Amino acid sequence: MDLCSQQFVFAQMMDFLPRREFNACVQRYRGDRRWRSFSCRDHFLCLSFAQLTFRESLRDIETCLRALGPKLYHAGFRGNVSRSTLTNVNRAYDWRIANHEFLWIEYIMSDFLHPVPIFRCSTKE
């Protein structure tokens, strides 16, 4: 298989998240009612990207995502990323949507992080 025809690692990771669950959460909190050009999904992808790549500021997030340029679409982003858009969206979107998704990620990853229960041995007899 050609290397160019494969997905980005970030896009592959985001494919593990259940799209139906995310859409139900967006509908529940009416997340996409204000923004047409930058969806809740784009916002969540920006937040996830920032967490996974240890970005520290909006400027840092924007610079890193803009460096991807035309590859941004193939990484899963559909909206245009800019600092002003991220600032406005951070104020407007309901925080419960991202919270719900990050809790879902934590639940999924718990199987990978702790597949076997950790037992502690006591030194007392």
C-alpha cells in the first residue's frame, strides 16, 4: 500500500470515537445552532489535537494546524481554523459537549491503559 493513500494518525485515532454518540451529544446541547462554517466536530478536533500535541495557546494551535495546510481536510477538519474563530467558538459552544466526549475517550482508553487490574501486595502478614 502506498504511504500517500493512508490516513493521518490523528484521523485514525478520531475514527475510534463513535460519531453517532457525538452527534447525539451535539443535538442534546444544541451545539451547532450558531456556527455554520465551524462545527462542533471541528471544535472538538481542535481541542483533541491541542491535547495530543501539547499545544499551550490559541496561537500555538493555529500555527500548528495551519502548517498542515491542505492536509487539514484529510485529518478530519472541515472548517477554517483561525485564532479569532477559536476564541469565539470557545465562548459560544457548550462546554458539556467536549466534556462528554473527553469522558468517552477516557472510558475507551481505560481498557488500553489498564487491561489487567493492578493488585497491591501488603507487607503486613
